Amino acid sequence: MLYGLYQAYADTMLPVRTAARISAGTLKSLPFGLADRPLVRSTWAAQEVFADTALSHTRRPFGITAVPTTTGVVDVIEEVVDSTPFGSLLRFRKDTEVQGPRVLILAPLSGHFATLLTDTVETMLPDHDVYITDWANARGVPVSEGRFGFDEYVDHVVRFLNVLGPGAHLLAVCQPCVQALIVTAVMAESGDPCVPRTLTLMAGPIDTRINPTAVNDLATNRPIEWFEQNVISTVPWRFPGAGRRVYPGFMQLTAFLAMNMPRHIKSHFEMYQNLADGNLEEAATTREFYDEYFAVLDLTAEFYLETVEKVFQTQDLARGVLQIHGRTVDPSAIRKTMLLTVEGERDDICSIGQTMAAHDLCSGLSPMLKHHHLQAGVGHYGVFSGRRWKTQVYPVLRSMIAARE
């Protein structure tokens, strides 16, 4: 019912937003200097902002076509190396013989597409051969393709690492830090030759009992049955995944917006003001962020519910009781993979200490193979995007990977 109501609203608003976009284009092209009059500019700006505040359910392009290297600027070609109905292994192949160390980036499966990590990929590309998990929107996956839960996520990462082969490096951002640690432990214990050389966990909820955030409180204030009954919906008939039970991306986005609603309202007003005043570059920066932020994907119900329960409610990995396909995961089995954890000083989604908890779990690692970086002055997104990511976090990561090559 909930998904149907949302979709009906979105369908109703589509022609309204289209009309606003057409009207904005008409005002922008008025002759004889009329387009520059204050009233016209403010009306145009308002219609532009209104037309853009719509959700998208399609992944935007990464848009990385070239990167600088030590031999000059080279072209970048996106290619799908492996795929399943639920996700693809995407490679950013550089048009050069020297690719650099292979790095698999685990993108979060938490309501947004992998393009949320475009800045992460673009920063790493000059020095590395970069791959990323490009998760599918669950509303586009037919029910006949079966389930995709917590265990299946782990299976996918193990599969993708085996496609990369021995000697690859694993980097996880936010939510999949838990799965990245599990994968490394499972592969180490089984003697898999493709166990990653380094494991980088960035702002991820390894142990949410430490300094709980509002996000953690939201997940623990109600029993898992409440989430199943109140936030899980069925994909409408018109989509390929019709009938699949999902946690809709629009609900995740609504929750994120509600956490910082005044800030988002302020950002949109500033975008309107910049458009009206002719500060198009500043407005474009804000628009680019929200174009990505408003691109949402649905999660399968089983993955969402199992993640909420195992990671946030019962903290199974941190307590040493988490099982994958019936076998208990043992992080102490990790003995050769160098570990780097990264946290943001002002992170209000994954607080200080939650990611660093991985060091205690990896008791089989020598202290020489454990490293932690606390980045001052950044929130959650600043850990993996923006100026401080490029100039302060990334050099630490690059040095660790180079040390293990």
C-alpha cells in the first residue's frame, strides 16, 4: 500500500515538474533582456528548484572519462567484469599499460547507488586499478531470481574478489565494513588465495554499542517485527521486480532528510538564491549533490531486516556470534591482511570507536599490521569525499596499499 501511494504521488507530480521545467526554459530564453529582470529571474529560479526536487530510481553515470597519471592524462573505460541479477563488478579501466594495484571498493547498499562514491573512485584511479560493487535496484529484479540477504551479499564479495584474483585490496565505505571484515575472515579461515592483501574500513558500524548515534537508536528502539510490519513494502506491478518485498529507497532518504531537515531546506533556499542572483557555479554544485542524493534504490526486505537485526540490534559480529551459512565467523583468523580503519571526528552516523572496534576483533593480526586514522573536522561523507579525503585521508590509504605491494 505504502509503495503504491508513493508511486501514485510521483506519477501525479511528473507532469507538474515537467511543466515547471518547460516554463523555466521559456523564461530563461526570453528576448530583449527580459530574462534578466529580477522578477523573471526569481520565478525562473523557483521553477528550476521545484523541477529538480524529485526522486530518481536510476543510477546516474559516474562520468569519469579521463584521469591524470604519471605518464599523462589517460582515458577511462567503464566495463562490467562480472554480474549477477543483484549487482555487477564494475571496473574503471585506464587506457594505459600501468594500471596499479587492484582495489575493490564495496559501495554501501543502503538506499543510494554506487555513484555516491564517485569522488572516492576518481581520487584513487590515478594510482590504482579500481573496481566497485554496482548494486542493482531491487525493484528491477524479478522475484524469480530468488533472495538476496546478508549471506548473499557476503557471497557476492567473495565471488568478486576471486574474479580479481590473488593480491587485490579491499576497501569498504560505511555499511559494508561489516561484510568486508566478514569476507576477509571467511576467506582467511578457508585458505582462499584471493584473501585481500589490505582491508580498509571507512566509517562503518563494526560495533554499534560504542557511542551510539541517532541512527543506532532508531534501529534499536523497536523490535525487528516493527520494521517488518511498518517499513517493508511490495514493489508495484508495473516494475520488473513486481511482488518483491523491499525496503524502499524513498523511505531511507526520508529518514536521512528528517535527521537534518533544516540544513536541507537551507541548502535548497541557497540554491534558489544563487540561481536568482546569477551565481550559477555555486548553484550547480548544490544541484549536483542533490541529483545524486535524490537518486535512490530499493533494498531487498531480507537484506535490510537482517542487517538491522544483526548489525544494529544484536551486534552479532562484535559479540563473536555472527554466522554465515551456518558457520560462525572468526575475525581472529585474519593473520596476513593489513588493516586500516578510518573515522571522522564529526561523524553523526557512525561515531568514533565503532569502526576502530575491528582492531580488537582481529586479534590474530600483529600490531604492525593494524593502523587507525581519525580525520579531524569531517563528518560522515568527509571521510570518503571532499577536500580532506583527498589531501589527508587518501595519502594514508595509498601509503598502506603501496607498503603491501
